[in-house]
Amino acid sequence: MIVVACLGWYLGCSLYQLPLPGLEYDEAIFGPPALGYTQDFLTGPAAVAVDSPARFSPIAFTPFAPRFGSYQVPLMVTPYQGALKVHLLAAVFSCWGVSPWTLRVPNVVIGGATLVLFFALLARVWTPGVAVLALALLATDPSYLFYTRHDFNPSAWLLLLVIAPLWCLVRGSDVAGGRSGWWAAAGLLFGLGVYNRLDYLWFLAAMAITALLWGWRQGWGWISGRRRALAWAMVFFLLGCSPYLFFVWQRPTIARSVWSLAVPAQDLAAVLQVKGYVLWTVLNGTSLLDFFAARSGVNLGKEVTPEGEVRVGSYVAARQQLVLSSLYTGTLTPFVAVVVAVLLCRLRPPPLLQLLMLFLSALVFSVGSVAGALRGHHFVVFLPFVQVFVAAALGVMGQHSRTRWGRMVWSVVAGACLVTNLLVVFRYHTFLAATGGRGVWSEAIYALTEYLEAHCHTQRCLLGDWGLGTQVVTLAARPLQVEEVFWPYIHGASEAEAETLVCTPPAFFVFYSDRYTNFSRPKQIFFAAARRCGATALTERVFVERDGTPVIEVVSFRPGPASGAAAE
């Protein structure tokens, strides 16, 4: 009954007001290729000119889609993300159409399947009490609910491809010599994990470090007796990641571009500070608030003042209030600290818990030793293992308590973990899901899509930054004549092109509000071009949050004498 209740809670919270908040561009990134908007790039992103087809949002995120007959089949959506989710969404869209529901329900199903496998795995290797408590912690975890519902890059798939192969390995290790079929399935899933998202390699690196250290400590007899199963696992691992290997072989320039994010960090102290903060907020459930900061709409640590754009502090200092509030509204961070301190000071953890602690240490080392992974969705891989650690550690403490009162204390701590999970989930729904979203991720995107359907079906519209295109192209009921400007490429000689676009403009330009400093750069460039050529900027429509805060503006430019007030 408890297992059913946990799964029901997860599904209820995940399906609650599913169309809200509005789609975010990382959610919709798989939508355009699932609808058939694909292109096979031949050059790396850095070599793409601003007037190339890379400016078109429907195809900009499909760097490898080889042609088979009259069809282009997407294999890589970005240089570090495979198209597993694309093919699932294509099947879903063909049956039920495109909507926030059909984009998000598959993620929720994947998250629910992960919970079932998570419990099945723990029930085989740990006590029933630890399995039930860990399941309850994960099913109520606000970060798990948040990232699996919205599936950033794609987080729900990542967690499934972390738990499912471990379950297969446990099933395949039940008999001497191992069951080759289960090991082959595990190898295939590990390979699909690499293909699905390249930073899965950090999880595999942590597993390899753990296996080497544990095998050296325990002796190699267990592994040597499973050589046949290991061989099958390696063959199917290569099969699972073969689409990515094919991409590397065919498009080495693009594939090489992503490895710049995986080189050892040069300023390691600064990177670790940022990563420590992000990991902290993922574990205590408050990372979701970073996506909707009132200051900028995204976690940038900047704001716009009458004097212009200013930086308000370092990545961590800009969020100090959120960090402090997490101490009394968060979930796991304080409890992890308490449990670790007690375990290290009072007890010798059992072997399985020692193995888990070794793996978590190796995972922290793997993620911390590279320059990439600075957002919350990169850290969700920690969630299942930290939940197991807390549940197992509390179980050990309860077993070693010599009195009924001692056991009661650890039961209260376990209950407090669950209660604080629920409190943050409540904040999530009141702050976000029940209000239509915040900042650049709000239900304003739905109204904008309807507006563009009415105005940009036959006439050209320009979207003033990446991300808007993936959302409106996915949600629109019919093809749109939209083009998207990738502002990192608008510099130097490209300013002349901006002036040309303004002086002989498309029908409409779509910009984010000035508040959202990460996305307002294109607006500054085009408004400056308008002043140079004497064009007048007219605001056609402003899309707002429910409280009236402006989010997106639709602007048109009229060639003619400059109007300083209008252009400003």
C-alpha cells in the first residue's frame, strides 16, 4: 500500500495543472525535430554564419539528421544529446497531437517507471524498510518532481537510464557466473545513456572508479567469474551508444565542439563553488526557484537599472537569501549533514553503505573535475543515490539505538525529511504551477503562439533570441514564417545585417522584456540599428504574467525619420 501511495503521490503532483507553467525552451527542444523540422549540419556551431540556416529555430538544434530516401532521421538533437526522446514524441504526436500534455505526460510516465524500478532494485539489495523510505523520499522530492515533469535535457530519461541498468545488473548477478541476458540488457541501457546525454559519462566514470576500488579491496574473484557476462555487456554497450559513435565518425568537427565543456576546469575553486551551490539547491529542493527568480527570470545574478545592465554579485552571493532560506524550507541538505557526521563519528557503516558512500564520492569527483555541468538538471543523477543513502543511514542509526527513545528520534528525523519535502512541493505549486509560471517561463508563451499564428502564417516574423522558436514552432497548429536570431553570433560585421533587417524589416520582431538580461541583447542591437537608420519602433503587443509583469514584446519598425522617444 505504501508503494502504491508513493506512486500515486508522484503522479498526482506531476499531473496537477499539467499545461502550467508555460513551456521553457529546453522542454520544447525535442518538439521541432519530432515534427519533422530537421537539418544535417556539416560544420561546427562556431563556424555557422549569422545568415545561414542555423538561424532558423526549427532546425538549429538538429546537428545530425542523415537522409534515408525522402526522409531525414534525427540522430542527434545537439552535439551532446541524442534523439531518443524525439522518436518517442513523434509517436505520441502522431496519435494525440501536440500540446503541453503530450509533451509532458511521457516524462511523467518515465518518472513513474523509474520509481517502480528504483523500489524493485532496493527491495533486492536492502531491507524492506530502507526500500520503502527511500522510495517515499524520492517520490516526494521536489527536485525529482520538477525535473522529471519538465525533462530538461532530458533529465527523466537520464534517471531511468541510471536505475534500469543497475536493476538489470542485480538481476543478472543472482547466480554464479551471472546471467548473460541481463548483463547484455544492462550494457545496452548504459550505452543508450551515453547516446541520450553525453554527461552520462560522469555516472559511468563514478561506477568505474567504485568498481576498481571495491574490486581491489574485495578481490577479483567475483568479477573473473563473470567474464562471459561482461563480454556480452560490452558488446551491447557499444550497440547502445553506436548512434553517437556514428555521429562522431560522420561529423567530427561538431562532435569535437562539445568536448570544450568537458576539459579539466582551469579555475577549479570558482567552478566548485558554483557546482556546490547548484548541488545544494538540487538536494534541498529549492533549485526550481532559480528558474523563476524575480530579479531576472533566469539565474544570472544580473539586473537592469536606469543606468543600464549591472551585475549584482557572484553566482552564489546573488542568491544568498535563497541559500539561507533553504536551511529551514529545504529537504535533504541538513539531514545529510547530520547523518554523515554521526556515521563518521559513531559507527562503522555496513559494507553496502560503504559502497554507496564510495560511489557518491566518486560521482562528486567526476562531476567536479570538469568545467561543464553548472545547472540543476545536470545534478539530478545524485537524487536516487542520496535518497538511498539517507534512508539506509537512518536505518543503521535506528538499529544501533539502544533505547526506544533513540529509535523514536531517528524516526522523527525520517518523518521530518518527508514533511519538508511536502512543504517545498507545496511552495512549488503555489509559487509556480498554480500561477501560470514566472519570468521567461510563464503561460505568456501560449498567448504569444496564438498571436503569431494569426500574424506570422504568411508574413515573416523575427524572434529576438534562441528558445522562443522551439516553443512556438512546437505549439503552433500550423507552420509559421518565423526566423530566430542567435544573439551570440550578432557582433562586428553582423551589425550591418541588423540595420538591413530593421530598415527593410519583417512584419514583426519578438523580444523578451528588458528585465531578462540574458535574453534582451538582441533587442538592444536592433534598437541601436533603428536609431542609426532613422527607423521608428512601435510596440504592437506586450504579453504579461498574471500579475501584469511584462515578459514578451512584439515590435514593428517603420522606416522614416528617427523618433527618439519611440525608438527608445
